[in-house]
Amino acid sequence: MPAISRLPVIVAVAAAAWPVICLHAAWLMSTALGLIEPCNPYWDGCTSISRAARQDPVIYWFRFTMQPYGWLLAGFWGLCFAWAAAVHRAAWRRRWALLGCGLVGALFYTLYATYLGEDGDVPGLLRRYGINLYFSMTVLAQMLLISLATSAGVLPAALRRAFLVVLALLLGLGLASLPLQFFTADPDARLNALEWWYALLMVACYPLTAIAFRATGFTVALHSAGR
């Protein structure tokens, strides 16, 4: 059973880089094709993430790149479950909750990516359930991961603080979405901008996890079919 030392780190880094590259590429393509107005979505909030990717021909790029991302996320959460079992064996309830939330989030992201851009009431319903459950369940999984990572007692102090900063920012941005709906002149634009920042912040947890994998020497074993 040879150990693959770099695979967990590679998967965690890919989980962060994949959506950042592919979604920003979709936004740039939609802007270049005149499908959305040129602007900085992080500041102006001129477009949501969905609108930046759902029109022809950009939607085909989105589906081609982002449907497989759900499978990558599922693999990432499986690795997180195995890592948590290695570094914090006593917290078995949190480990299973982390795995369940992560896998449900990955499943519903795949559902969202499949039906984005489709017309009709049923695709629209599936799309809304997909994105809402992806965000909520993935953030819950990330919070459980941060809880496990910071309480395991195996990480450097700076890395623990970085995890806690990400958690605080996730909670802060989530709470900020409530007053933005009622106390801003253009709530849609402000919520669009917050959505871009929130999505970017969500993936910030993954490179920190890659550092945690490496800092603790986490590897996976490849089982030989002949044994």
C-alpha cells in the first residue's frame, strides 16, 4: 500500500483554484461577448455569479468545467474526514457531520451546475435548491472543519488563527447580507457584490486545509488490486 504524500494537498489546492479560475473566466467571457456590462462585480455588484455564466455560449464552458467540480469537492471532504480521524479521533460526531454536510453540498452544487441556464419551473426550482443548499451545507462543513482543525492541538498557532479569521469573516459576511437588503439604495447590487466576496472567502478555507494536511504529514494509501 504505497502512500501518496502529495494527493491530499493537490486536491485541497485544486478545490480552491478550480472555481476561482473557471468562474472568473466565465465572467470575462460574458463581458467580452457583451452579455453583461463591463464592471468590477466585487465593487459594483453589476452581475451575480449565475448571470455571469448562464448565457450562451458561456454556459457550456460553465457546465463543462463546474459539473466535475462537485466530484472534486466530494473527494476533498472525504480526505478531510480521513484527516480528522487521524488527528482528532475523539470527535467522531463532528467528523461524520462534516462528511455529511460536505457531500450534500457537493451533490447540490452539481445539481445547480446542471440546471443553470435551463428554462422552466422545475429547472428553476432545482437550481435554487441546488445553490442554496450548496452554500449552506458547504459553509456548515467548513465550520466543522475549522472546529476540528483548531481543537485538534496539532496545528501551528498561526494556522489556527488563520482558520478562525476565515470563520469570523464567513459569519460576518453572512450577517451583513441581512441589513443590506433593507438599508441600501441598491440592495441587488450590494448583494451581488457580497455574493462574489462570500464565494471567494469560502474557497479560502481549502488552501489552509492544504497547509494543515502538509503540516501534519497526512497521506493516503493506494491499495493494490492484486493483494
